[in-house]
Amino acid sequence: MRVFAPGRVNLIGDHTDYVGGLVFPMAIDRGITLDVLPVSNRIELRSDRFDEPALIDLPVANASAIQPAWARYVGGVACELGATRGFVGHVFSDLAIAGLSSSAALEVSTALALGYSGTPLEVAKACQRAEQAASGVPCGIMDQLAIASGVEGSALLIDCRSLEVSPRPVPTDVEVVVVDSGQQRTLVGSEYALRRAQCEAVEAIVGPLRDARLADLDQIDDPTLGARARHVINENARVVDFADSLESGELSTAGELMVESHRSLANEFEVSTDELDELVAELCATKGVYGARLTGAGFGGAVVALAAPGALTRGFVVRASDRARVLD
Ligand code: GLA
């Protein structure tokens, strides 16, 4: 049995999903393939990227201590699904760079390889719980839901409160380009959890950030919390404007919104780095580039750019692709 789960790139709307906000990712034409045979009582998976295999006895009681660390995402899904039948085989990945959700793609492909047949939303929720339990990172649902619901040729406007997914065609006269900053990172041990906690602290004062207005932030004394909240409120508005701009072919406006998003992630949410800022500036100074921003959690990893076809010779073009699926 072969299953494929795409990675994802987020065009705009970062650090909004875990407070019921709006995001605009797309599943991409790169991802993780599992080539496996079913067996009882265990998972044995060899990776083309890591030397140590995942050797996991089923059922899994606690995935967080599994070694090597990459195997935790596999064990987390097995634990979440209560799997007693597993598989033996190989995992191949072309999601080498941080920021394209390789962990979520591994989770979703594992769920399919274990025979889970829930709806895309059920798959996404199970895999989000698996990631949280296995890694300790309180991630939102964007990555798993984008990977489980991708639509060829479309980016996905996702309302992380209602969990409604609205595919929006990506114009064909524009390229989405991913460029690696070269700065490695993992969310484990990052300030991701702190940022989420700061947003929740704001919500304890002003109520759901999704409904909050900038004027509500007058109630917040702590300038750091105020800045975090401003990012979320403005970013939600940018997602709507970006989706509309893309739909009406106003690519310069869409690009400007990406740059504003990056600036807000850097200055208000403080999840950018010097390397990411420099890379975004360099890309934006290139003829034919409409805009660029960090994508995903930040702290390193990848940058996404919107550009006229052929304008960028670095990085790689990604195409909006279909959801995770069983291949054969
Ligand atoms: C990571 C998380 C997502 C989301 C992004 C930031 O990718 O897994 O849930 O919070 O960061 O937008």
C-alpha cells in the first residue's frame, strides 16, 4: 500500500489558527509517501532522511518518549487511533526544509496507512491531537486540515473557528515560490507555546480575539500582550483582503498584504529572525515579485513569495495540490 500526504505552504494568516482565526494555506505538490505492508502489533518504518528507523510496538500508550524523535509523530497517530494493526515499510520525503509541515504530513500519511477513514476534518483533528501529545507543542489545526483537505489548483480559506474550508483558485498567471532561509528550527523548545499562552492571556481580558477590535485593546496594560493581540486582529483582516485580492487578480495588493503580514509577525508577534527578514527584503527587491513573508510558525525555516512566472530563480515553485490520499 502506498499513501501520499502533501506538505503545505501558508500564503497568509499565521499564528491565528489556535485562537479561532483565519488562515490561507494550500497543500503543495511535494510531500511524504509511505510504502508499507500491513502487519499485526507493530510499526516498522525506515526513512530516507533519518538513519534510525521507527520501531513501535502496538498499541501505543504514550508516544512522547518514543525514540528517535521523528517516530513520535507516527506513534502519536497510532496512539490516538488506538491502532493494534500496523505496518512495515519505508517513508520518503521531499519536504526537507522547515516550514512546510513535514510533521503534519507524516501524521496524516500514517493515519491513512493505518486504514483510518474519517472525514478530512476528523483526520485533521486526530492528527492535531497526536502532534500535541507526541511533541508537547500546542499546535493549531491549520497544517493537518490543509493537508487533509487540499484541492488541486486552489488555496484554502480556512475559518479555524467554524472549521469551514473554502477553496479559492490560485490565478494561473502567478507563481508561489518557497525559499529556504537555511535556518533550521523545530517548534519543540521554541517560543511557540509562549505565544499561544500570550494570546490566551489576552482572551481572558477581552474575550475571543476573533471578535475583538483594536479599540478593545485599550483594556490591556501589558504592551507585549497588546502587540500580540494587534497582530492577530490585523492578520485576520489581512487574510480576507488577501483572498479577495487574489480572486480579483489584484496581485500587487495581495503582495503588499504579505509584506504587511511579515512585518507584523516580526514586530508585533516577534517570531521572525534576522535571516528571515533579510530574505524577505531581498525577494521583495526582485523585479516581478509581488510580496514575500515567512510562512508557518517562524523562528527560521521557509519564506513564501508571490511572483510573476519566472521572476525568481532561487527557491522552488509549488503548485496547489490535492489532499492526502491512498495511491494504491
Ligand atoms: C505551526 C502550527 C500551526 C500554526 C502555525 C502558525 O505550523 O502547527 O498550527 O499555528 O505554526 O500559523
